[in-house]
Amino acid sequence: MPVHSADSSDPQKPASETTHSSQTEIQCEVGEAQFHIARQIAAQRWQEARSLHRFLGAAVVGSLALHGGVLSTSIGSSQQPQEPEA
């Protein structure tokens, strides 16, 4: 009965092919890890951008409301009817 070693390499393959296969597997695992990290960073940046967009939108709306109120007040005060002089 043949004894199987803990090594998953095929004894029929040459050592260079086994090494190349192992390196390819490692590169795939590293690539997958980098992909997941990049995806997490992208999701975080997307959330930051959405938060900034909401903040800036609220700031612009608030600024327009403030300036709009000031403008309407100044326009309203200049358009008040003047009392006739007696």
C-alpha cells in the first residue's frame, strides 16, 4: 500500500512544474486578498464621498436659504410704499 505524504505535490510531476504550480496558487491567493482589500477601501471611500456630498448639499441649501432670506428682506424693505408727504 503506497504511503501518501502530507505534501500535495504529485510525485509524477517534475519539481519545476510543482514549484511553478505552487507559485501560481500563491499569486492567486495574494491577488484575491488584494482584490478584497481594494474592494473594502473602495466601499469606504464611496461612503466618505456620499457623506461629503450630503454635507455639502446641506451647506449649499442652508447658504442659499440664508442669502435668499437676506435678499428678500432687503428687496422687501426697498419696495415699501412711501408715505405721502402732507
